[in-house]
Amino acid sequence: MRAVKSLVLSLMIMVAATVSAAAQRYTLSGRVVSTNNEPIAYATVILTQENNAQVAGSATNSEGEFSLSAPKGDYTLHVTFIGYVPHKSEISISESKNIGDITLEDDAEQIQEVVVTAQLIRREADRFVVDVANSPIALGKDGEELLKSAPGIWIQDDKISINGASGSKIYLNDREVKLTDAQLLAYIRSLRAEDIQRIEVIPQSGADYDAASSGGIVKITTKRRLDSGLMGTAALVVGGTKGMYNVMPSVSLNYNQGNLNLYGRTWVGTNGNFYESTEHTDYTAGSVIDAASTMDDKSKWGGANIGFVYDLNDRHSIGAEVQFNHYGSNSATDTWSEHQLAELVTRSDGDYISKSHHNMTTATFNYIYKLDDKGSKLKFIGDYTHSKSPTYNDYVDTILEPITLIARDSVYRSTTLSSNNLATANLSLEKVLSPKVVLRAGLKYTYNSNGNRADYEYILGEAWTPNADKNYNIGYSENIGAAYVTATANLGRVSLVGGLRGEYTNFNDKSGDVTQNYFDLFPNANISYALSKDGSYSIVAQYARTISRPSFWALSPNEMKISEYMIQRGNPNLKPSYDNSLSVTGVLKYKYTITLGMKLTQNAIQQTTIVDKTNPKVLIMQHINYPTMNNYYGMVNLPFQITKWWSANVNLMGMYMGQRIYPDEPIRRNFMGFANAQMSFTLPKNYFIDLSARYMHGLVAGNTRLKDMGNIDITFKKRLLDNKMTIKLSVNNIIPQKQAITIEEPTFKRVMTVDQPWQRPSLNFSIDYNFKAGKQFRAKSVESGSAEDRGRLGGGGSQQ
């Protein structure tokens, strides 16, 4: 409590100290409403000078309110929103004032052309905001393409990261989209720029988010839709290349009548991937291993969600949602390896079959009480999630002895079952003191329980015999209590966002041998200062402390055999890691940004290849804690509008990483570079062409290094039927290539060459159709309170 009082006092001092700096700028506030006097949320509001240069811009909040800051002068005020006639008026600013309501009239024929648009990318105190709505640069793009153009976003292997930090979370209308990596990207690709209002990139999450949001947050807000009636989207994505295919249809519906909003979505998908790899390992002891593997993997997934939001009256609303997700995978692996020591060669051949299923059911309820007309609200969210994941593995190994030349067969199998229960309760208060100052506070309780059981058997004679040495039955329970307070102040040239979160964690294992109790504080601060009167040049400083808890999958001691000399295994001894992140960003001419930052991590959780202590010939892929991992990075975002029909965006990032993998070794230092660029061409008759290129240099993860790689994609798009249908054809990975991976330690060096489907040239086709019946309304969805926690229930690929 003393720390909370200290933070609030510090914020008050900061506010008082900056009042004089804000004296040169004045606040213009108001509210945007429809002809029915209903607030219009997320409308674009901007001020321009005589030369149409933007001076200030923002989007209205959920109550239709806006607040802009500008120096004394004469301006033009523009208000736009899809489905309404744009508003334009002349205004003179000599003092702070509220101009009341601005009424937008319905545009029955929709907006065919928007003459004035906001800057595509702007920087706020704690985030980048990509103003997608009405932007000609964004026109015709899907959600993934828009994310790639956002500052700091990098998409690789179906994973989304911010400033190189893995585990970034995606929110759609304030609710996390919790799918597997591949499904999440497919879902984002189905979103059209015409449906998106804005994208917010939050590199360092605030105190009102769980402290475990160390990878940052991407928030996507969709545009207003129908006022009463039915709307929906039907989409189909089809793609393929040699050894790979992907098919994913989906349908979403949203119905609104009066105070009731109903929505639902269902999706199914299937894909197949064929992998080939070769490897060569040299040991300092003199032995050599050569090996090769092929894997044929087929997956099926599906899911559905249904929910409602009901406005009891103007102040009170309730909502509930149920969602089910299924993921099933079948893979067959053929592998051979030869171990050579002097003149003796041992040959091993293996056939492995793995079948797994993952089912997750989530139920959510929330209640929102609007305390006043300024936007203040009290919110309660309750969640419950249950998941169960059985896995069945069958192994057949044949080993040819080097001297006797006698083949020896080994047949064994395993059955593992992982089950998880997650419950959360979240109470939060948001108090809007004025258009300039907002205070937030909240309490959250989280309960996690996890059980893991494995039964191993091998053939002895003609009977299956339990392997008691490998069998296990373990579990964990975790209770987390959290409290937070944040404050936001917009004072002319200065914007402040600060907060403090406290979390108490109680952790127990099933046997009772391990008990952990600890309390941590997680401060967060963001300061933005406009260097010029019109705000076109500004500087932003950010700091945050966060925590990364290991996923339950990484904690499980489950073992998966990759080859005779390589195993993937969980680690029940993993500890949470802590991050301290600091960055400074310069914004030039509203849109160009330069960021310098660092991320200092204690007990970093990284997947590492280590030598098996019981058999030095065997390598184990396992998540372990690093004593030290420090990243220092620089990033540049350069958007260009070359002509009215030709736009480009360039992202460059360099990172200097120092990591100490083991306590008694020196720090290993590496430099990594990332670059991506997109070009978009808007052609007559609703044709579009997009080009994108990417390149990675020196990528290192633990003791694993990837060879430099890059590629080029080209996409053709056509919009039909009054822009309701979009057809897209793309050629990805035009340059065929294989991935080279090197794993090196003092006792060994392994070089692997992997031919993966996502690196081969592929042809992809998608079609989506948007339909509606009725007037304009904004689709609502139920907010979830367990979004950050459910990420720990995912499959093995999620923990970095």
C-alpha cells in the first residue's frame, strides 16, 4: 500500500510540474453523435491547417467523446466514420473549450471517397496507433498485411512479436483471440482493412494488464456495423505447395435488435505438411553422428463461439460467451542415424507415430456499469476454462550392432494426458476526471490447476510391460491475487501514463514437495513530449517491469523422441523470468519513428539443446532458465506515400543480445538484424497489387543459430459486388530455400538442414463475402478476463 501511495504522489507531482509546459496548447473537446443522438464510437476526428497538414488527430471513445490539443490558431475540423456523411467545419482556438455535440447524418450510399484522412500511424504515450479507417494506404489489405506495416511488428513462422519479444497477444475489440499460431494468423488474414477502425501496438503493457504480458499487446478495433438487423462474413482460404496444403472455411454472424446483440462464429480447417531434414554432429570426444528424418504431419482443427451482450438500460449491460476449440494432429516420422567412433559404426532406424488431441472449452460472463456520461465505468469479468490433451506415441527402433551385425528391435509406446482448469475474477474501475485525466484501479484473482500423467510400456517377450522408471503422475496448482492503479494525463505537449501492479503468487505441486509464495511489484511509466507546437515532432519514453511464467506444457516432464540421438523434454524445475524494459522513441513529421530500447531479463526461459547426462550421445531440447539475457535494439519505421496509388512501408531493426546460458560461463554476444518492406499499388477498377520482402540476419535462440534468410511475396486482389466480395491470389516465398540450423556447445557441434513447407514457393487463394441486412451498428463482443492466462494452456510451440 505504501508503494501505491508513493506512485500516486509521484504522478501528481509530474502532473503539477508539466502544467506550465502545456500552457502553449489548448484543448478542444466534444462528442460525436448520430441523428438519433446515439454516441458514435471510434469516429476519426482531426484538425488541419490551410495546407491540409494535420495538426492533431484522435478517435472518439466508446461514448463518442474526443479531446484534441493544438496551439492558438484557425483550423478545419474533420469528423469521418464509415456509413455517415463526413463533417467539416472551421474553428478558431484561443482557449480550451468543449464544442458540444457534432451530429453525423447517415449516408445511405456509403462513403465512396474520403478526401481528408488522418495520418496512418501516430505515436501516443504508451503505444503506436495505426489509423486504418478511411486510409487509402490500407485499402484492400488484410489484417496480416496491416500488422506487418505496424512499427515493431515482426511475423515469422506464424508467430507475432513486438520489438523481437515473443509471446505477443492479439486482442479483437478488447477480447483476446486465443488460437494456435497458425489459426490466429489465418483468422487475422480473414479481416479486411475495410472492417478495421484502428490497430494499436503496445510494446510494454500497462499495469491494468497482467504482469505476464511481457511480449506486448496488439489491439484491433473493428468499425461500426449495422444498427439493427443481421450481418456476417463467409470466407474460404486455400493454399498449397509441394508437401503442404491448407484449407480453412469460416462463417461469422452478428444480429442486433434493440438492446440485444447476438453473435457467433464457426471455423474448421485442415492442413498437411511434409518435412525433411539432415544433420551432422561432431563431438569433441571423437565420435560423429549422421542422420536424416522425414515427417508427414496432418492436422485438423475447428471451433465455435456464441455469445450475447444485452443493455439493461443506458447504464447497465451484461454479456456472456461460450467457446469451444479442437485441434488434432497425426504425424509419422521415419528416421535413420549412424554413430561412428573410430572404425565402429552403429546404425539405427526408427519409425514413430504420434496422435494428439487438444480440446478447450471457455465460458465468460461480464457486467458493465457506466457511472457517468464522461466514460467512467465499473466492470466485472468472470471466466472459466477447461482443457484436456491426450497424446499417444508408438516407437519402433532397429539397431544394428557394429561388431556382431545383429539387428536388435526395440518396441515401446506411451500415453500422456494433460488437463487444465483456469478460473479468473476481475473487478475494475475507470474514473474519467476530465477529458485530460483518467484514473483506473482494479483487483484480479486467478486460479490455475494442472495435471500430467504418462504411462510408458515396452515389449518384453510378447507382452506389454510398464516402464516404472519413466511413468509419472504430477500436477500443479497456482493462486494469483493482483491489484493495480493507473493514471493517464494529457496536458498539451505532455502526455503521461503511469501505473503500478502488485501480484501475490502461491504455487504448489501435487506431491506437496514444492511450495512457492512470492509477491512482486510491476511499475509502468510512459511520457510523451511534443517538440513542436503542432505535435509533428515528439519524443516518447517508456519503462515497464513484467513477468513471464512458464507454460504448463513446458513444466510437464513429457518426453517426445525426435530421433535415436535427439529428444524433446519438459522441465518441471522452470522458474518465472522477470523483464525490465526501457525505450525512447522519436517521432518525425507525425509518421517516421526511431526507437532505441533495451530489455534486461533475469531467469529468461529459452529452449536450449543440452547433452543428456546419462547418455552423452543423446541431445535434449528443453526449456531452461538463463541467469542473464540482455537485449539492446534500435528500430526505424519509414512509411512513404509515393503517389496517390503507390505507397510503401519499411521496417528496420537491429538487436545486440548478450546471454549467459549457464551460471559459470561468460556472456555470449550476438548481433541480429531484421528488415521488411511492403509496397501497395491501387489500380483502376478495384484491382490491387502488393509486394512484400523480408530478411533476417544472425537470428540466435539460446545455443541455436539460424542461417540468414529472406524471401519475397506478391499478391493480386480484386474487389467485386459493391466491395462486398474480395478475391485474393498470392505467390509466397518466390525464392526456394532450405533452413540451415547450427547448435554448438563446447562438447559438440550439430549442423542441420531442414526443408520446411512454409519456406517453399506456394500458391494461396482466398475469397470472402460480407453480407448485411439492416442499418448501421457496431458489433459487440464479451470481454474476457483470462486472456493472458489461457496462453499458458496451449501446445508445445507457445513457450519461447
